[in-house]
Amino acid sequence: MDKQKKELNYKLGSLPGKAPLAMAYVPLQDSASPSYESIEALSRGTLFPGLDLPLMNIVNDNMDVCPLTELMAIDFAADELELYLDTHCDDAEAFAIYQTFLALKKEARSRYIQQYGPISQEDMLGAKGYDWLKGPWPWEYRNKAEV
């Protein structure tokens, strides 16, 4: 009877009270010094060459520099620093750099929204009308600069 009860619990998806669902492993990085430049890191998907493991050995080409890629680079660097700080929370220098990138991110995002329009739904808060579909689209940034 007890065996049937365990099988029934298994089929319903219940777990023992303190059973972990998964065990995550995050490899520690040897150094906090990134070697890739911002645009290359954005294209490759990491600041750290040691973590550069392209899927199926397909390496991304470098992206053209434009206002959106600059914003993406700042955002990406902040995300990478946040991931580093998850495993090195006592690194005061990295935290100071992280704070700097958060300030840069806020300023760059504000400047981008003023110049090119919203990039997320939250950017529409307080707008006078729904102009989400008005151009230029991010890939049309050159058109607005030329006009």
C-alpha cells in the first residue's frame, strides 16, 4: 500500500518537503578584467574570453555601431557585472564600476528615448498619445540623423 502511495505522489508531481528541484553550478572566473572591447563583447555574447563558447562553433560577426548598439553595450556590461557580482559580492571595485554603468545606462536610455522614441512599454507612461508605431524604427536610425 505504501508503495502505491509513493507511485501516486510521483505521478502527481509532488516532492518530499525539502527536496531541491535542481542544483546549479556556476564556474568561477579567474579574473574580473574583460579583454573584449564593448562592441565585440556585445557581438560575441560575453565580456570574458574564457566564457566565450559559441553555440555549434558559430561566431557572431561584429555589429555596426549606432545609438541602439551603444545602449545595448552599456546594458550588456551592466548585466555582465551583475553576474560577476553574484559570485564575487565582496569585490568593492567591481561594485563601484557596476554603479557607474547603472548611471550610464539610465542617462543613455533617457537620451535614446528623447531622440528616437520608446524602447519598452514603460517608456510610454505619461505619453500624450500612442505613438509606438511612429518611426524611426531602431534599424532606421540613419534616416532620422540624415533628415
